[in-house]
Amino acid sequence: MCPSPRSAERYTSELMEKNGAIDSFPHVISKSAKCNEREAAECIARGIYKKQEEAFTSIVLEKGMNMGKSRKRKGMIAEPTPFYFLKKSLLHR
């Protein structure tokens, strides 16, 4: 379950490997909760955000994710991005 590298960069590399631990978590949760893997991944992301808000926010900002603009999906009305609420919480500190 826990890789053995001795640096953060190596852990990152190991965790990002295909069919590694990061891929297993949503699969296991989706089977248990009878939901799809995207919903399970969102549960994990919310948990990481709640427990490690500063690190999560740092990655979001590092990756330049769109945190406040709306988007359109398949001709539907625009809706907030997943990071809209994160941006709101950062502004209300």
C-alpha cells in the first residue's frame, strides 16, 4: 500500500503510476458505495481538501486550474467549476 521511495518526488512518481494506489482507491470506494469512480474520486478529493487544505490549495494554484469561471457541458447551462467553492472559501478567510 505504501511505496518505499525516500523522497517526496519519488513518492509522487510511484503514486502516479498506472494501476497504483491512487487508481485503487476510487475503484474500491465505488464498489463499496455503489457509485461511479468519478463520484468516489470526488469523495477522496473532498477528504484531502478537508484534511490538507493548504497542500490541496497549493497544488490547485500550481497547476493553474480554472477556479472561478463557468463552463458549458454538452449544450447545458454553464455551471461552476469544481474549484469554484474552493475559491470562495479562500476569499472568505
